[in-house]
Amino acid sequence: MLKRLFSVVLFVLSFVLSTPLKACEVALALTVDISGSVDREEYALQMNGLAGALRDPTVSEALVSRKAKLMLVQWTGTSRQIISVPWKQISDYDDIEAMADAFEKAPRTWRNFSTAIGDALTFTSAQFEKVSDCKRKVIDVSGDGYSNEGVEPLGLRNLLAEDGFTINGLAIEGSADDLTSYYRDHVIAGNGSFVMTANTFDEYPKRIKQKLFREVTNQVATLTVYDKAL
């Protein structure tokens, strides 16, 4: 009897020890448009805005509690996408600060190329093989223009949604006519997907903070929103 009990205890202990204590709830890839329509100041607003969003208490708490994994991708035209900051699991607030610091220091790779949203989605989705332990796969796309080169995002987004991805958008208005509607109709897809609007690049920091919190906490609104009023 004691021998059997001992065997059961050993089995339970081995199961507990082999089970990850810090399971990743969400892998979130932040993809940033650095095409020719984005000037130096606007690029800085995006990088500093992302860093500020990470440091926001509500966002940082959500990231830590969900053991989220983050990655930063810069993208522009066809074949021009790069991982600026590789995947990192957010286990504590030191990880938050390290990631925010990396965003602020990330150099811009290209300056004068087109806008290839489909290619950005293709490149970014391929990176999720490295975070297959995460429960949710989310791609955050922000940009200021329509896709005008490379793979058309409309068909691709549906394929990615079928593969379990959620694609959300942050449309930065000003350079293209009603970009928010374009993102809604051509880019976003998947369970709980949404698009938000920044009416200018100056509004980007506020919007990305709201967007990150919603993505990490997996909030589902009654509408597929693109809210210009908040």
C-alpha cells in the first residue's frame, strides 16, 4: 500500500515539475510601418509611443499577469521586413523596462519604400513558430497608407484567421482617404479582431496604449470598433 502511494506521489510530482509555471497566454507581434510616407519625427512618435504604452501601469500589469511574449517588426515594401526586437516573455516589470528601452533605441532600417501590408503579415506570421506555446497569436498592424505593393492582404488575412491568428489594426489617418475603413475591410481578421483610429501621428501614443491593453486582456467589444471619439 505504501509503495503504491509512493508511486502516485512521484507521478504527481513529476507532472507538476514538468508543467510550465509561467504559461504564455498571448504572443503579440507589434508591426510598425516605416514606409516613405513616415518621416523621422513620425517614426519617433511610434517608437516612443510603444515604449510609453508598455510602461503604462494598466498595460504592464496585464502583460506580466498573462506572461505575454512580445516582438517588434518594422516593415515597408516587398521583401523589406525586419525583426527589430526579438520575442521576449514578459515575466516581471524588469522585462517591461528592458522591452520599452529596446523599442526606444530601435534604429530605423529603411526610409524610402512602398507599403506592403500583405508581405508584412506573411513575414510576421512565420515568426510565431518560435512561440507555439502561447495560447493566442495576435498580430498588431499599424500604418498610414493602403497596401500598394506585394501580396494583397485581403485574401491572406482570411488564411491567417483560419490558422488561428487574430489581426488587429491601428490606422493612422492623414495620408490616405478613410484608412480606417480600408483596414477594417482588407486587413483585420480573426476572433475578436478590431481596428482603431489615430487621427494623426501625434495621437498614436494614446491609441496604441488603448490598443495594447485591449489586445492583451482579450476584450471583445459589442462592435468591431474603429473608435475616433475616445
